[in-house]
Amino acid sequence: MRLFFLLFMCAVFIVEAKEAIVPIPKRVVYDKQKALLGKRLFFDTSLSKDNSVGCVSCHNVHSGGSDSLAVSVGFGGKEGDIRSPTVLNAVFNFRQFWNGRAKDLYQQAKGPLLNPVEHNMTPKLVVERVKSDETYRNSFKKLYDDGVTFANVIDAIVEFEKALVTPDSKFDRFLRGEAELSQKERKGFTLFKRYGCISCHNGINVGGNSFAKIGIFFPYKNARSYPDRYAVTKDPIDKNVFKVPTLRNVALRPPYFHDGGYKRLIEAIKAMAHYNLGMEIDTNDAEAIESFLHTLTGELPEILDE
């Protein structure tokens, strides 16, 4: 454990040597017409077998990109088995889903549609539902040479997801020299680095670029069984290992962690310090870190106004 701590502190020193968080670009490249088609599909509940849920049901793109439940409700009122991750800025993640089982957004977008607990659809049924709508048929004919296919439906949804970025947070503007942090926010950022949070939460998405075990110093007791990295690799070392979540817009999406176990952000900060840093953070420091995390709330994606 001592060796781990020394290596951990070395990592903290390295990331402090050069700023480890970079701003989200003000503009991202995507096909606007395909994205607008994908937006309609994203909000369309007819893409679930009982017409009860759409992608937006679990991913509220107007507020944080996830939902307010510990586990989302899908087809037939069935509950999922893990907290819905945010879809905002997901394009910057190195893998998709909490356990990283999807290598990109194309694989990810198929998952919920075909999952019997979520949309409970088949590729054939998706195509039938979309083809039954004249507006959809015309849009796909215009944008895709082969019209409505399951692959093209996924492609349009992914194009919309590519547009779901939240630039111009206060912290991004600070990094570009366009804004100043308050004294409490600046203190929180310093503590975020000094405590070692930044060793996992870094890069453009302040996370989403690595896997990590929850419960390094003290075992984390899950409320139920969750599909962790072990479910993918079958390697015992990957038990309770998940993709490090992005902290972008984190203040907008309680409850926190993969199991939704913490309702308040300050509670999640203290819990992560306990389980993964092996220390207890006093309330003043936790409040300062929380203040910094609020500066990671960005602007809503422009496409939502289209």
C-alpha cells in the first residue's frame, strides 16, 4: 500500500507540472442535417417496443445528460442495473458505458435500443417503425443513399450525440484567460490537484479517459450487482473497476457514482476521498472543491435550440 501511495503522489506531481485539464472547443465538427434527424430519433418514444421510452428518457440533454434516478426505468417499467451515464460530451470519452464495453458511440447507440430492459427493440423493428413515418422516410432518402436502414438510424443518432458538447464553462474561460475564478473556486481547484483527484479526472472531459477501481483504500459496498469491468474482461483484478466518469456538468446530475449512492455532490466528494484516497476531507475543503466543480458546468449544446 505504501508503494501505491508513493506512485500515486508521483502521478499527482506530474499532472501538476503541466495543466492536466484542457478546454472544450467552442465549435465541434458534425453534419448538422444528420444531427437534426438524430435529434428527432433521440426524442422519439416510438423507438421502444411499447412506445414508452426514448433515449431522452434516461439522458435528459437539457439538464446534465443523465436522469435523476439511481437506475433508469425502461420497457415495461423495468429498472436498469446501473446509473445512466451522461451523454453530454460523451464524444470525448475513450470508451462508452460504465464498464467500457463499447469502443465508440456507434456501438453505444445500439445497446439501449436492443436491450430488453431498455427499448427492447430489434434492428428489424427499428427500421419498420422509422419507415412508417413519411417525414422520416423523406429525411433518410435525402441524407442517405440507401434510405432507412438500422445502420443509418444509428449513424444519425450518433451524429446528434457528437453535437452534444457543452463549451464555455467558467473553468474553460479561466483556462483561456477570459475569466477569473473566485477565491473559493481557485482554492477548490488547488485542493482538487493536491488531494490527487486530478490523477483520474483530467483531460478534456475531466475524466472519461481511463478505468479505475472504486474502493482502493477501503472496500466500496455496492447496493446491488453492477456490470463492472470484470463483466467484460473476466479478470478478477477488474472487479469494481469502472470508467472514470466525466466531471463536466457534474453539479447538474445527482445522484452520484455508478450506483447513485450519494444525493449531494459534497457527500460524493467526501466519499471518494475516503474510498479512493484513504483520507477524510474536512467540510471546508470539500466545499471548496465543490465550488470548483460548479465551474465545470458548460453552455447547453446549440443544436438543442434548432
